[in-house]
Amino acid sequence: MRVRRGSEDPRILGLHRDAYRLLALCDVFDEATPPLHAYELMRALAETTRSFADLHEHREPDQ
């Protein structure tokens, strides 16, 4: 599987949407946030980051 370069790739756009949505959730957390909620958010961010890394690894080389 080769990934197209640039932001027109729908997989990259989807990951960007997920990452920004998850990061926005960080703004509403405070000291009253249950630890499990914070853990699940960090886990979701890690999965999104791992997906970005996988796409980066399989991208097409520069011409």
C-alpha cells in the first residue's frame, strides 16, 4: 500500500480531523476529570499518532 503525498489523501485528512477533535477534548479536561477519561483520551491520541507514523512509513518517495 502506497500513500499519496499531500493533503488530498482522504486517510490523512481523516487522521487530521481525528487528531484535532481529540486535542480539542484536552481543553475541557481539568482536575475534576476522572483518570480513566484522561487515560482513554491519551490512548486515542497515541493510536492516531501511530496511524500517522504508519502512513508516513508507506508514503511514496519524492520524485
